Amino acid sequence: MFTHNKRLQYTVRVSETNSGLANLMLEQFGGPQGELAAACRYFTQYLAEDDPGRKDMLIDIATEELSHLEVIGTIVAMLNKGAKGRLSEAMEAEAELYKNISGAGNDSHVTQLLYGGGPPLTNSGGVPWSAAYIDTIGDPAADLRSNIAAEARAKIIYERLINCTDDPGVKEALGFLMTREISHQRSFEKALYSMQPSFPPGKLPGMKEFASVYYNMSDGEAGERGPWNSEPGFDYREAQPAVDGGSGMAEVGLMKTEKAAIDQLAIRTRSDPQSDPCTGAELGMDPASGPGGDAAKTSSPAPKPGSTGSSGRGSKSKP
Amino acid sequence: MFTHNKRLQYTVRVSETNSGLANLMLEQFGGPQGELAAACRYFTQYLAEDDPGRKDMLIDIATEELSHLEVIGTIVAMLNKGAKGRLSEAMEAEAELYKNISGAGNDSHVTQLLYGGGPPLTNSGGVPWSAAYIDTIGDPAADLRSNIAAEARAKIIYERLINCTDDPGVKEALGFLMTREISHQRSFEKALYSMQPSFPPGKLPGMKEFASVYYNMSDGEAGERGPWNSEPGFDYREAQPAVDGGSGMAEVGLMKTEKAAIDQLAIRTRSDPQSDPCTGAELGMDPASGPGGDAAKTSSPAPKPGSTGSSGRGSKSKP
Amino acid sequence: MFTHNKRLQYTVRVSETNSGLANLMLEQFGGPQGELAAACRYFTQYLAEDDPGRKDMLIDIATEELSHLEVIGTIVAMLNKGAKGRLSEAMEAEAELYKNISGAGNDSHVTQLLYGGGPPLTNSGGVPWSAAYIDTIGDPAADLRSNIAAEARAKIIYERLINCTDDPGVKEALGFLMTREISHQRSFEKALYSMQPSFPPGKLPGMKEFASVYYNMSDGEAGERGPWNSEPGFDYREAQPAVDGGSGMAEVGLMKTEKAAIDQLAIRTRSDPQSDPCTGAELGMDPASGPGGDAAKTSSPAPKPGSTGSSGRGSKSKP
Amino acid sequence: MFTHNKRLQYTVRVSETNSGLANLMLEQFGGPQGELAAACRYFTQYLAEDDPGRKDMLIDIATEELSHLEVIGTIVAMLNKGAKGRLSEAMEAEAELYKNISGAGNDSHVTQLLYGGGPPLTNSGGVPWSAAYIDTIGDPAADLRSNIAAEARAKIIYERLINCTDDPGVKEALGFLMTREISHQRSFEKALYSMQPSFPPGKLPGMKEFASVYYNMSDGEAGERGPWNSEPGFDYREAQPAVDGGSGMAEVGLMKTEKAAIDQLAIRTRSDPQSDPCTGAELGMDPASGPGGDAAKTSSPAPKPGSTGSSGRGSKSKP
Amino acid sequence: MFTHNKRLQYTVRVSETNSGLANLMLEQFGGPQGELAAACRYFTQYLAEDDPGRKDMLIDIATEELSHLEVIGTIVAMLNKGAKGRLSEAMEAEAELYKNISGAGNDSHVTQLLYGGGPPLTNSGGVPWSAAYIDTIGDPAADLRSNIAAEARAKIIYERLINCTDDPGVKEALGFLMTREISHQRSFEKALYSMQPSFPPGKLPGMKEFASVYYNMSDGEAGERGPWNSEPGFDYREAQPAVDGGSGMAEVGLMKTEKAAIDQLAIRTRSDPQSDPCTGAELGMDPASGPGGDAAKTSSPAPKPGSTGSSGRGSKSKP
Amino acid sequence: MFTHNKRLQYTVRVSETNSGLANLMLEQFGGPQGELAAACRYFTQYLAEDDPGRKDMLIDIATEELSHLEVIGTIVAMLNKGAKGRLSEAMEAEAELYKNISGAGNDSHVTQLLYGGGPPLTNSGGVPWSAAYIDTIGDPAADLRSNIAAEARAKIIYERLINCTDDPGVKEALGFLMTREISHQRSFEKALYSMQPSFPPGKLPGMKEFASVYYNMSDGEAGERGPWNSEPGFDYREAQPAVDGGSGMAEVGLMKTEKAAIDQLAIRTRSDPQSDPCTGAELGMDPASGPGGDAAKTSSPAPKPGSTGSSGRGSKSKP
């Protein structure tokens, strides 16, 4: 069960309102790398986890992320406080309000017009938060790695936000939130490596002959090779189809009725490679222009007299 | 700041696992009318609210909804506990696992295969939760009504879930959750009506001449009229265009350069109503069939010899 | 069956083009509180409704909302008429077009570049309309409340739009549309309360012992209590886990094979709380910095000579 | 199997960085008409196609579109190269960075803040790419038409982008990409018309009596009629319900238990057209104002003393 | 302005309820190729269109598609009528209701549980309708092609639905709807070709040297070549990078400060190709297994005593 | 530039068709952890990457993932080959086709009905692929961790799919794909750790006082503590608001006009905690039932005669 304390985990002091800055902050409120995503990620893992130590850690961190969601959301609300009153009370001229809404040069107009200056669960582009952002799959060796990566991403987004504001109170609160992501990443790392083995994740081993191969799939001037594709860790090979030694083609066993249907479909929809049909593009082509629309001659003009012959469909067979 | 207690708000007792039932429960976990939507709805309103009484109420109920999210998510996790172990440890034959995954007849295969039996933030159809479900707009007279409606909807979904299970522990916990929605609706109702006036919402009055009109937009055998479209509340009128007394048409002032561009665009893309062009459909039509594909004669056949005339584009002008 | 009249329900007179203002108007065209959402909401309810009076009302209002969609879409099209010609005919220099597209300071660049100045079914942030906005669930006591709330929200968004423009023709048409939302809300209210009882929605009663309880889930300096959490309507209680009097924990009956799989999974993925494993974070940590990246000493450094002992995995057991 | 060559299909030369222009280019990278959509469209058709000629064509064009995705993505990356370094290294003052992020007047702030200046798979409004953009349905007569239309749309978006930039290198590369769409459209046209018949698509013929009818569904001042609704191709008719000659109503056979449930539902939720219930709107209405909020008298006031009578629910029956 | 007639355009006669079949029908109600998409597509084009003939046609067909949306939605409602009453009135045992909800073997459980048996604006998989399905871009030469393709797709989906039901009334109504798509495609074809020229779409010509080239991007056993990649229409060439004759590489002009930031970023994040760092994977690898998890020796083991040397980070430089 | 080889990277041999199994396979085709997500993830990173070694690796692996997309998509196409012909040619009775479409017990009906048996870019639940799945943010220390986690997740999903099929050819091809994820994870790990330092990601250090703190946010019976929250790595503390030592409250500087508007808004929308207003719920409540709908007395009944007093709004002030 959750309970709430009306004091924030970190005090929020905002010098002056700024709906444009508020909008940028939404990245960590309702954005893909933001606090709602973090809280939901760990909370859902908590519900399904049976390992007592990990379970505890997951709910501790989930609950803290909810508390961070409150801190960043409060920053957004404070920065938007002017916009909130201005639009709802309409104490200024329309032109002034229009300028305030459209002038910030980012998507704060959505927050103001649609959400009344409250903190919406969208990112800074106005895109609604989606659980598609959550990559939990119910396996701890994978999920802990996902958590580690998620904390790393959140740390970076906070860093970028810090770089864009000189309001000292905002900067400080963002600095706290950023720091906690570092600490959380460290916890998830400890949890991952205290489960042994943790690589490869899951239970099934890989196929030995392909687990250490690196395929060079891109020709041309290469950069340096490194430990990610070199001995002793990797066997470096050139791209090759059918590495299983087979044909590289696909096959499937069909029942008789299936085959009959597929064959009929093939006949019904077969293309005639010998035809040179008149096409819709040609019907619409300026005769003074080529296929690109310039003034060259078209190579395959619209049907000429006689060309439709007996087929009546504007196609002609090649000899 | 949020804190958490490891005990649930309501004890969850599940008789036996059932991944199909678990999947249905997801409606109230990650579905549009579920507990995450409720918690997010009230929490974001809390952040922007300045009225002290409403603000308190919003965070109380938001926090309780988070606690309900935990209860329903725990039910899902319990019901899926068999599926979780079965697929990850693969202690049964493949055919058995395939049957377990595909056989429930609803979307539990997504939960098992993609989410490993954990409770995902999706609805029972596997659709990821979206903040598009949240209709908060930052005005209390509107938001409280949205909250009232949301609680009413959640009550109904719980009722439907209760109707579909005979597991007494599940039924009881769902009954608790359903009951709390009733209580929350009542709180939001009290809050709405303790703000006076609350109708119409917002600050601007309507246009007097249209605020009590009911337009009958649908001809045919009508049902009974009722208080929603009758005297004394309503002035019942037949559908009518241009109720302002104007032309019912649209006009806009264009700058000279704008008009020039629009005119040029009109000329460049004008359709010729006098033509009877050969079309792509006709090129592809079986000459033995009519436009519907049956064996009638086509009324506008593919270009015949001579029909393309001097234009060379397969169109002919009508006299 | 629908039919259409080429005259609008309300005449649209736009003084001059303004693609930035056009973009804001999209909130009521393809936005979550806009006219498409309204029309779809009532139309789908109409299809499933069997009560003759409500059914009639739903299709009347649905049809009027479609007519409003036409009015607001026409406003968008008029305001964008300059942009439409300008970009397609390219009669200005590139720099001028770039400025026109990017300079409005809101998302009108999407409408111009991607939709050619036509009215797209997006909100003012360019987010495509989604049926996730529609909260119909097929129960009249819930759906009518949803409709009431939806009309209240739409009224507010129109009010905000009216506050942002001084074009008298636009203001007047928006005023009409706003007024009709007031009237529609009143009709839905009448319809709700002419169905008795309408509360609680649905058929199942709540659990008596929890239907009048208000839980105080948030500690700290409270605002005033009010009728939403006070006697006589409510029994005010402090937050409490396991209000059912049980353990507050979750349990599930498992089949033997399920238990075996779960146990094996637990063993396979158990974390070792006694270890202090070297982690990826430590491998990547600047040795001159602490865990936060500052210059303090790390408390759990990367593996030192000998530390990996016999396990070879860089973890060490605590004594 | 795919392989890659480190050289682009077309050389990209960008004169100077411009994160605002970069953002517009995203339309053809991660936008609905962009190259990822094109590549995915043809690639998925390739996988299911059995006609050898079409199959070849589909993979050739799919692979080229992937190569175009690389070209347009490279343009985005080059235009954003300044933004990428600026924000991550924070070598400028916060105010400067804030201005750079918010000042472009379009959505480049999302690309910078959330994606670090890399090319994200979003459109120019920051909306993530969705496979909902792909309209492939697995029938060649439909899919080839979809491909033709998709190429036409992509051509137009490129044209609009070309109109907005005067960087010669960008203009040239865009010109190449635009030209290839023309060529691809021509290939798909040839492929469509070399499959005979291709209209109507599919196997079932239409109903002869309705395949050539044009219904005039919109009254009012009409534009000119043309070949799309005139003889000889079309039989022009006025809108008419129940064109089958039936009742125009819906019916369904119900089992006895189904009917019983439906009847009970109808009774439980019936509206009382004779009532004039007090409503929530009236409870919240300023008594000094009418239903629109102006100062007129309300026609249906809140419950007066005695009005609730014996029902106790604030409704009164009409005589 | 729209008006409505209570009679359907085509009478709907359903023999018996079938919630599974109802669910399939949703493809043409709220699916990507369904009637809402069609109506929205043409309606939004109508609003921006200035050509009088096309404008008329667009609103006629849009209005008819709305009427078709009503027909297919009515079919869904009739087929679901049993499910609607059953779940809301709960007149059967829980196990029976559970079976009815989960047993249809497709996604009808979503329609029943979440939407109460009403027709939701989702496809048959429960995915909410999205305006991302609409590909209108505001250019008639592109949009008419999109419309043609859309009608072709809708025709096919109807055909598939017809193939799956033997209810004669449903079959007949679907046949009508399918036939109308054929007729609409024919109208759009006529409208496209009565605008001359219509190819290439738009105003800018292509680059002559690339408008007739077909690139063979896929090696291996080819199918037959056809008119889509052969003379006289096409110049068939092998895949080739840098077809412009340039380097095939990308370049951008950077300001001095931009270059400084990029350089600093490069240094800060450079990878060391000479290192062979210990990795997280190795920390977590079972020492008895190789990198794939089998029992072979790992080629790059976790840090051995002494290997971390003076760096203390588990990496060693190659000589 | 990409090129293609018509042979697959791994031969696909499918014993017999199975549209249900095909549907499960979609998880790795168009699902969140599937091959399209992988390819797009690395490809977009490649475009923005400047480090030569990493850049090479990213395009090699991106290209291989595209080749895997082809393998898994080919498996889907083969498994669906029967369904493809069956539905399009309709060679069986309707009832049989209906059973084939609805009977698999998972979402294969979407693939068959909407996509004609081709491999759609959806997951196994029919949800369209979304770029919201891609978590690239343009910082290598974060992105490489995201890549590592993504490969771990993909490995697990393949393992689950392998557990569900006994078709040896399918099993083998899936085994290859699973193995390659292991190898790719290893490459990304090497790349991450060959960039030093890589922790914390980014450039800004954390706040020293919070970087090693673990907050215990969840009361109740705890599991064991472990290295993730213990000395020496962590300073374990109890949850505490305002850890900065401040008030834990939020403040913002408002301009005079902003304050005036906010104050006016507060007054206009203030709730009256002393009132006990009659509410909509009470208007709709069955007088014989309590607030939960049972037969108890309601504590706050609907307005009684006289109760509305002089206000006329059904509210009464408390003494």
C-alpha cells in the first residue's frame, strides 16, 4: 500500500515562471525516459518478482521514482503558474494571449491550451506517455539490464535539462534527481551481478558455432576494429548467406488443399512479364514531358490507336 | 513524497492459477478505465491544483488508486504464477506449452510470451496503456466531472469482472475495489457541487439564443421525446443550416500574393468535367465484365482505337 | 443514413489567414476534446442503445457534432488558405517559405509540410487523433456521465481558443460552438437523471462497510476538510493496510508442477545478498571519481588482483 | 540477406548546420510518408509474395528505400551536428543553449533534448513512427495501388522540402530522392497493369445493381458534375435509405435467454420521458443566470421545496 | 451541415448473435481499412478542396461512407446483442460468462468486457482507431491515388469477411458495402484522370537522369524481369553507390565553436580499439561455459589476478 | 547503401503451416523486442555516431538485424502460407474459414483477415510496431547500455518461442537468431567498456551527498538486504522528505499580473468546505439504498423540502 507525505523529497524553488522551460521539463515527467516510465517499470517488476532481496529493492526504487515524478511535476506546475492563470482568467488582450501561447518556440502551446497549464503526461513534443516505453519482459537477467540502461538514459536527459536553465533552484532540484539516477543504476548493477550466472540471460545456451562470430556486413572504408569484433573474443567473418550450409531458401510443407489454393491464387494474380501495359501514370503524363515530368519523350506512351488490339485492355504483348 | 507499506490495502487470496482470467483482469491494471489511469488522473490534477481542500482530496484518492493498482496487479501476478514458471523453465513438452499459450482463447499469449507472466501495463487486448486515456484539462469544473465519470466507468468494469469469476478470494478483492470507486465518485461529486457556480464550466457565458435550443438532426421514426429536448428546458427546433442568418458559406480575406498562389494552384490541378478519360480501373478491367466485375458490358470501356485522338492521353472531350 | 447540406450550420467569416492560429484550432478538430471525438462518442453509443428516447437524443447530438466538425474544420482550412497555396506553388524564395513554415512558433509546420495546409485529424501538437480518447463502455449510467464531462471539457477548450483570437468572425463561430456544448451537456444531464436510480451505476451494490469511508492517504499539512470527506457523508479514516482484517499479503494455490517450475526458477535466478560483486558500473568508473563521478574514492572498486578468487567472476563473498 | 556499403547512394553535402531544417527533414525519415514506411511496406510484401517478377521488384525497391533512408538520415545528422555537440558538451551559457533549443520555432527541441541531435524515427512533429502507417493487406491488386499512391505522396513531400531550403547540396540530394519516387511509382504501375484483370481487385464480383450508381448525398449549390458521376459510367441517383427495398431497419434473432437479459437491461436502465428531473447542471447553475450562464432565468430550476415529493430523488412527473 | 435519417442505407438482417463474428466485423468499423477511415479521409479532403467538381464528389462519398459506418456498426451491434445483455445482467453462472467471454477464440473479450458489447472504434484485434491511418497530404494528384488504393483495400477486406460468414443477411449487406467500394474507386479514378497532367504528381519535374532508371539492388536467383524494369520504359542498372559521381560520403560545414564542441565530444567518448576490457557480460558468465552459455572455454575471461594492472578498471592494453 | 542477396542468412525449413504459431513468431518481427526494433536502433545510432570503431560496429550489427528480420519474417510467411491461400481463394465453406480464422485461440485472425496472411509489423497481439520502442538518446554510454539490455531481452523472447514449437526447422532457425543476440550483446559490452570512463554516463558529476544513498521507501516485512543497498557501496537511510533540509514545499516567483490572475482564478473556483451540497450522485441514488447501493439509509440524502433554502442550489451551509 502506498501512502503520501505532503512534503516533497526535495524542495522546489522556482525564480520565475517560464512556460517554455516548463515544456522542456516534461521530458522527465511524461517522456519516454522520465519518472513515470521509471516508476512503472520497477513497480510492475516488483509485482511479479519472487526473489526477496530484489523484490524489496524494486519497490524501494519504484516508490522513490514516484516521489521524483512529484518533484519534476511540481517544477512544471510552478513554471506554468503564470500561464495557468493568464489563459483561464483572460485578463490580457487576445493578441497578448496568442503571443504567449505561440511565442515560446516550442510545444508549450499544447500544455497551455489543452492542459490548462497543468503538467500533462506527455513528453516535450506533446506526445502522450505510452506503456510501449516500458521494456520489462519478466526475466531478471534482462530486466535488470533494462533498468541499468534506463537509469543511464534518465541521467543524460537530466544533464541536458540542467544545461538549459540558469534558474538556481531548478538547477539544484534537477541535480538531485540526476544524482539519484546514478545511485539507482549502481543498485541495479549490484543486483544484476549478485545473480550468478547472469550471462547469457535465460536458460537455453546458444549454438556454440555462432556465439563468438562477428559478421562484417558493411563494405567500404572501415574504421578501426576493436575488442568488439577481434580476437580473442570474436571470430571475424565476412557476411555470408546460408551460414548453416543449406540453400538459404525457405520451404514449407503444404497440405494438398493448401497447395491447390496457393496455386490458384498464383494463377489468378500472376504478372505477365512479356506485356508492356499502358499504365495509369502514362494516362496522366503530360505528353510533352518524359517520365520525370521534363520535356523528353516518354518511352512507353499512352495507348495509341490499334495498340489495345483484341485484349481491349491497353496492354500489348512483346513478340 | 510517497512511501510504501509491504502489506496490501486488501488481502489477495487466489485459489488457483488461470492465465486466461489474469488476462481479463488487465483491464483494470493497464486498461483505459483501470487504476493506473485513475492514479495518474488525480495525481496530475493534484500537482496543478491550488484550492487547499480539493488538493488534499486529489492526493488522497490518487494515493489510494496507486494502492489499488497494486492490489489488482497482485491478482494478475498470482493468477499468472503458473504460466510464469512454466514458460521460463520449460519443464513441459513444446506442444503442451504451445497449447497453454494459445489455448486460453483470449490474449493471455501476449502476457506470457512477451511479458513472462508479469502484469504488463496493457489492457486485456494487449494494447499498451496510453496517457491519451487521461482527460484532465486543468479546469476544476470540467476535471471533477471527468473524475465522476471515470469512477462510474471503473465501477462498471469491476462489476463485469466480478460476474466472470467464481474464485471467492478474487471476487472479494474485486468487490472491495469496486466499492471504493463508488466512494470516490461520491467524494468528487461533493467537491464539484461545493464549488458554486459550477455550470456552465469556465468563465465565458454562452450565447443566449443557442444555449437552450435542441436541434432535431435525425429524421424518421422517432422515439419519445423527453426532458432532454422538451419544454421547459429546451426549445425544440428542426435542423437548419446557417442558424446565424448568414449564407452558411465560408470566406477568408486573402493577401494578393496568397490569392495569386491559390489561383495558380486551382488552374494547375483543375479537373475537366467535360472529359471522359480512360482510367486505371478501366485498363485493369476484365473486358468480359462490367465495373463490378460481373459479365455485363462496361459502360466506359478502355480506350478504343482512335479514341485518344490528338491528346494522346486516352481522354475524350464530350461535345 | 446521413445526408449533407452544403451550407454550414454556422457561417464562417475569417478576416485574414494565419497558419499559427489555424494550428491552435486543431485542438477542437482532431484533438482529444474536439468534435470528432464527440461525434464518434455519441454515434457509437447510438448504435448499441435500445432505450428509444436516449437513442434519438444520441443520434441528434452526434449528427450535430459532425456538423460542428465541419465548422471548425472550415475555420482551419480558411486560416490555412494562404499557407496551402504558398508551399505548393512555391512562388516565394526558399528562405521566405522556410520562415513561414518554422516561424509561427507552434506546430503549424506539420500541417503545412505534411498535410499541405488541409485540416488534419491531429491536435495542435500534431498528435494523430486516437479512438483511445473515447471512453464509452456501453453502460448508460456511466456513458451519460462521460458525455457530461466531455461536453464540459469541450466548452473550456473553446473558451481558451476564444480568448486567443481577436478575429471577430472566428470568435463568433467559436462562441456558437461553445454554446452548443453547454446545451448538449444539459441534455445529457436530463437524460442521466431521468433514468432512476442512476447511482451507483450498474447492478451490483457495493460492500456496505467501505462505500462511505474516506481514507486519509497523505500525511502533512492538510488543507481544510470538506463535504467530500466529512460527516455525515463520510467516515474519515487514516490509511491502513489490510482493511479486510487479513494479512495484507497475497497467496495463490499452485499445482505441483507449477510449484516445481517456480521453485526451479527461483533457484536459477536467486540473488546472493552476501556477495559484493564487481559491476559493470565499476568497470566503467573513473578511478579518480566516486560513484557520482566526483573525485572521491569509490567504495566498491573494480576487481583487484586476487579478488576474483576461485569463482573467476569478480564477486567476493562476505565473511 | 542484406549487406551494406559505407558509401551512400547519393553524396550528401550540407553547407551549414541548421537544427530547424533538420527537424523538417524528419518527415521523410520517420514520418508517415517517409523512407522507413516505404522500405517496410515493400519488404513485408516481398516476404509474402509468390509471383517471381513482382517479388524481385519488391525487394529491389525495398532495398533502395533503405538506402534512401540512409541518405535522408545522413542529411538530418549533418544538419544537427552543431546541436549535438553543443548540448552534450555545454560549452555555452545556459541561456544560449535554451535559446538554441527553443528558438527554431518548430519541434527541433525534441530532437535535441530527447535524441541528442541524432535522427529519431519520428516525423517533424515528434510523433514516433508507427506501423499503422503501412497499409499493406496482402493482395497484389490492392497493395500495388497502395504502393503507387505512397510513391505519389512521398514525391510531394520531397517537393515541399525542396521548396524550403536553399542549401544547394541538400536541394540536390532531395531532388535525387524525389526523382526515384517517380521512377518507383512507374514500376509499380507497370506491375499493376501487367496483372490482368486487376479491377475490381480480388475475386468476388460486385452486385451489378450498385456497382455503377453514384449517390448524391449532399444537397445545396453543387459544383459541376463530371465523368466521376455522369453517364455513361455512372447512374446518378439521389440519396435514398434502404436501397435494398427493405425497411432500412436492423433486426437480429435472439435466443430466449438473450431476450430475457436484454429485456431486463432495458427495464433497469429505461429513461422516463415524462419526468423533469433536477440535474447536476442545475445544482451547479448560478441562479442569477440562465443555462448558458447569462443573467436570464433558468427554465428548469433546481429542486424547490416540495418538488422532490415522494420519490425523494428530485424528479417530478409530468401530469 | 449533416443530417441523419433513422433508416439505414441498407437493411440489416442478422439471423443469430455471434460475438466472435461481431469481432471480425470490427475491421470495417474501426479498423485501418474501415469506414471511419474512409469517411474521415474524404471529409478532410473536402474541407480543403477548391475544385468545385472534386469538392462535390468528396463530400458525397464521405457522407455515404458515414452511412456505411452506420451499416457495419449496426451489424456489430446486432451480432453482439446477446453478449451485451448477458454480461450486464449476469443472468448466468460466472463460469458460463467466463467461457462466453474467452471462448470465441478471437478478441471479442475486449468488446464485451471493455465496451459492453457496443461497437468500439477498434479493429478486430482491439487496437484503437488512429488518424495515423489517414494518408491525405493535401495534393489532389496524390490524394486521389490514395483514395483509389484505399477503396481497393476496403473491397478486399469486405471480400474476406463475406468468405467467413454464412448468415445470408450479413452476407448481403456486406456485399452491398463491398460493391460501393468498387463504385467509389471508379469515381476517384475518373476524377484523377480528368485532371491533366496528373503524373508526376506535383509541380517539380524529376531529374531526367534518374527518372527512368531501375536499380537491381538484390543479387541471387532472380525471377523474370518485366515491364516494370525493362526497356523501353526503364534503364536497368546494377546497384551502385554515389550515383552522382561524388564520394558517397557526407560532409557539413561547421562553425568554429561547433567544431570545438564536436571534437571535445569525440575525445570524451572515444572507444579504445586497443583495449580488451573486462565486460559486464564476462562478470556474469558462468566460468564453465563459453560465451553462448555452453561448456566451452571463454575466449575472453573475466579479469584475472593482475590483469587490471594500474588502471584498476579491468581493461588491458594490447601491445 | 544497402544491397540484398536473395539467399537468407539462415535456411528456413518449416514442416507444416500453422497460423497460430505464425502469430506468436510476430513478437520477433514487429514486436517491441523484435528484429525491426533492433535494426532501427543500431541504424539510427550509426547515422549520428562519429567514433569510427563504434560506427562500423553499429552498421554491421544493424545490417545483420535486418537480415534476421528477413529470416523471422520468412518463417511467419511460411507458417501462414496455407491461411493466405485459403482465405483469398475461399475454396472452403464459410463455416470452415470462420473456424480457421477464429479457432487458433490467439490473434492470428488479425493477420489473416487484415493482412492476408502476410507478415505484418505488429506484435503477437496485433499492436502495430512503434518507434516508441526505440530508446536511443544519442549518448554512447547510455545507448550502448540500452543495446546490451535490448539484446538480452531479444534472447529471452527467442528462448520462449523455442520452448513453444517442436518443428525442428523452426527451432533451429530460432536457435541461430537467439545465438546471434548473445554475440551482439557481447560486442556491445566490449564497446561500452572500451570507452573509459563510462560511468556515470555523460559529463556532469552527481551531487556527492546523494550518489551513494539508498532510501528505504517501503515499510513492512523486508527481504534480505544485499550489495545493492549495503555498505560499503551504499549509505542506507530511511525515507525522508526534504532531504535538502528545506521545507519540502514548492515556491515560485510570480509577476504582479500573474498573481492577480491566479488569485482571481482561486476565488472563482474555490470550494466551500462548510457546505454540504446536494450532488448528482444523490439525485440518482435509490432512496431505499445507501451510497453503495445497498438498502441502508443514505447519510446525505437528496435535497429534502426546504433544504435548498435561499440559495436555490440545493446546498446548505453548515452552522
